[in-house]
Amino acid sequence: MNTSEKLIATEQRLGAHNYKPLDVVLTRGEGVYVWDTDGNRYLDCLSAYSAVNQGHCHPKILAAMVEQAGRLTLTSRAFRNDQLAYLYEELAALTGSHKILPMNSGAEAVETAIKAVRKWGYEVKGVPEGKAEIIVCADNFHGRTLSIVSFSTDPDARTGFGPYTPGFRTVPFGDAEAFEAAINGNTVAALIEPIQGEAGVIIPPAGYFTRIRELCTANNVTLILDEIQTGLGRTGKLLAEEHEGIEADVTLIGKALSGGFYPVSAVLSNSEVLGVLKPGQHGSTFGGNPLACAVARTALKVLVEEGMIENAAVMGDYFLEGLRSIRSNIVRDVRGRGLMMAIELEPEAGGARQYCHALKERGLLAKDTHDHTIRLAPPLVISRQQVDWAVSEIEKTIS
């Protein structure tokens, strides 16, 4: 047994089997590349579900983390620290937010938004206590907590975890008419991903979000956009909402907010929604800690200063063009925006996972989703030469 086989065997023996990873044991990362315990190098085309947009182990984020870790890591929110105010200031300047609430995981940011909009619905909109409704979309993915799986339409995510949290109304993604029909006097919010990532990089029709924004404004409904995966440069804009020129009332960010160094998320909001939360009504021991803030500040800084968002737009178009030029009778669709892309295979291809295994053998790591789709999301620092190599290896694998 070599090292990787031993480690995999230990994981199988001692770990809960709630994941089915590709059998590659990674030990080091730099930029777009990761190395396994046997010294093989791979081009990472998942970026830890867009958490390492800035590339693996970005030296400036690493330096900020090491420096802050040697000074002060955690105070809890019982006291103030000298990093939080700066993070607020920099996030507000970048995104135009009026209020910010820091948390740790993306799912915590979603739960925070659900709590805040319900409270806003009762105290500001005047919805009867216990009657608040939030409109969500079919095939959504917002996390794994009980409330979130309660409104999932994915049987794997949902089945066996009831009783479920009520108060959610599901409509098809991309259907503005169905959305309009679901609004009633108890609707406090809509919670939507700009692009559905886990569902297979599903992009809504042009004009959809413009119409959703109009409907939310007209009916006094809070528009929450979950940009945890699509935000922070992934689609070639700072936030994916910019592609339709709209602004959400509440925006959720996470993942790349730390460049993959640490769990950091944030709820960005207008003053009205987060303004309903009073001391003692919501919190987190680690949320907004000085280490998290120092890391997030630098992660945002390099994203902007090093032109990663612009690179995502240019390389995304170039990558997509390359993928669309591949001639293969098993490819049903190629779609994407920025560096968030998917190759959907015909059902008779036998499933996407076998192709992800084959790509791994060629030195490219990608993830299958919903049986027939290969998802591609490399770090935003990818170069033209690296894109050419990736397209060539994908073509050899699926042609």
C-alpha cells in the first residue's frame, strides 16, 4: 500500500461516508495547480467550489493570515477588534452595501438572511406572526442545514431529514410568470442564485432578473441573491447581478471571501433588513473574528488589484469558445459565464463521473454534478496557455 492508498483506507474506515471524492490525495497547491502525495500535478478546475478564486495559497493572503495569527485570532463579538471596522469599510466601498453581518460558512449566511427577512416581514412589512413566506427556486442549492434542506428539491439533500421547516414556496428557476403568481401578502423575500451552480451551471434567460427585481420592488419583497458561488469575480464581474444591471436588497457572499484560507461569509444588506436585529437576537462566536477579517480584507484586495475579475471575463470567453469547438456526439450542451462553465453530456454517454476519472488520469481535476454534467471552475488566475492545455485534454477525453 502506498501513502495515498493508506490514507484513503483510513478515511473509509473512520470517516462518515457522506462524500464520494475522486481518489486523489492532495498535499500541496500553488496558483491553478495541486499536487498529490505521489508527486503528480493537476490543473484544478473546481477551485474548491469557487472558494479558491485567487488561486491556491496566494502569497499575500498567506502573509496576512500568518501576521494576524501571530497577533490576535479571536475575541468573540463580546469585545471589539481592530480588523472588523476596516473589513466593513472595504466591503461597503466595493459593493455599495449599507449594513454588513459577518458569519463563517455560506450556509450560516443563508440562515442569517432567512432569520433577518422574517423578522423584517413581521416588524416592518406587517406580516402576521408565523406566516412569513420566502419564494425559492426548484433545483436550488443554498447549503445543508435543516431549514435549507427543507426547501431543497434534491431528494439526496432532503430525504430522511424531516420534519421540515415550513414557510417556503418553490417556483421554477428562470420563470418570472411563475414567480409573480407565487407572491402574496405574506411574501417577505425571494432567495435565488444568479446562476444555479450545483444544478449544473444553469443560466436563466436574459431579462429574468430585471423582471424579478421589478416584481420585488412593486410588492415590497426583499430580493436576496445567493452569490456565495457566483460572487467575487467568478462570472467575470465582482457580483453576478451586475450582468443584468440590478441590485439585490440582500447579497450573500462566502467561499472566495477568504481565498480558501478560512471559513468567512457575510450578509450584505440595505439598512432596513439588517436593522431589525438587536443585541442578543443573532450572532456567532467566530463570525467577524480578527483573523477572518484580516484574511478577507487581503483576499478582496488581491482579487481587485491583480485584475482577477477582468481575467475571469476574458479567459472565461476564451475557455468557452474552446469547449464549444470540441466535436463530440456525446456533448449535449456547453454553457457558462466567466469561469463558471459546464459540459452537459447526453444520457447515453454513461454519466459524467467516468469522464472526471479519465480527466484526473490526464492531470485535470473536475467535478460531476447531476449525473450528466461536468462542471469546470478553475481559479481566476488561469492563463491562456493553461486554458489551451485544459481544452486539449478535455477534447481527448470526450471525443
